[in-house]
Amino acid sequence: MTTDETESRVRERCEAGDLDAAMRLSLEGYGDEVFSFLVARLRDDDIAGDVFSQACEDLLKTLPTFRWQCTLRTWFYRVARSAAARHLRLPQNRADRRVALSQVSELQNAIRSRTMAHLRSEVKDGVRALREQLDEDEQQLLLLRIDRDLSWNEIAEIMTDADDPADLAKASARLRQQFQKLKDRLRDLAIEQGLLTTE
């Protein structure tokens, strides 16, 4: 299913009041990529799994009032980023914030299993090793732009709290500049580690 089809079907289910189906479609469409985003951010499969569960709960809670001012895909990333930030601020409260969601737990577990196997095979890759030298925000920027091919406005919506179009445009421009500097830095690291030659 394409992104446009997922967006349309989820919106249709939300408008019909069928939040279980809307959530299932959301997870089928975007669950794998959002979970791998959390693994890259948190650098721990188990913690990422806990945060992914929280993000799914948060997404389900927001679906009834979601205004479709951005794509659901972007919103899911933003919700996941927020769940990760809360976890990083208050890790001791992680277990206290959990509410079981039986309607999505089986699908969550399938996504976690598929994604973890894929990520384990990438760990040996030289590019992956370079990425691990970057800070969390730099890794997120690479993942969202290169791996997910999101637009700069979508990335700005995910990585900042800007909602106003003028603020989003500024944030988007700032992220583009950071991305260019990051590419240059990665190139230098690749040369330094013998993964890339200057000739």
C-alpha cells in the first residue's frame, strides 16, 4: 500500500469512528519505519521497544482529535520522538506509564521482531559504524532524510515543535544547512577510516 493509500484509509477509518482499524492500518503502514527510527535514536532494542509501545498508545489516544494538518506518517514520527524524549527525561517512570493495548500488541510485537532482525544485519556495515559516531539528532536527521526520504518540511515538523508555516520554513532551512554540514563531516570520517578515497 502506498503512503497516499495509507493516509486515505486511516483518515476514512478515523472519520467513521473505527479507531481500532485506523490504528491497525497506521501500524501496518508506518510501524516498521517508526520503530527503526526509535532504535536508531535510543540505541537499545529493548528500550526502543518500550518507547515504541508508548508511542503507539499515544498515537491511539490522539487519533480522535488528529486534525490532518500534516500527514499521519509525520505525526507518528513526532509522537514517537516525544515518547523517546519523555523516556530520556524520566527513565525511572517508564514502566508506570504503560497502558495495555490488546488490539495492537500482537502487531507491535511482529513489527519489533521484523525490524530487529533487519537492524542486526546492518550493524556490521561500515556506514552504520560511521552513523553511530554521530549524536542522536544527527542520526535522526540522516534517517529521516536519507532512509525515509521525507521532505524538509516534514522533518522540521518531526524534529521541532514549530507549527506556524513561517517557523517551519525557518526550521526547514536550518535543518538543510545542518544536513549539508553533516554530509561533509561524514565524508571526512569516511576518508579518515579508509572507507572512501580522495582520488
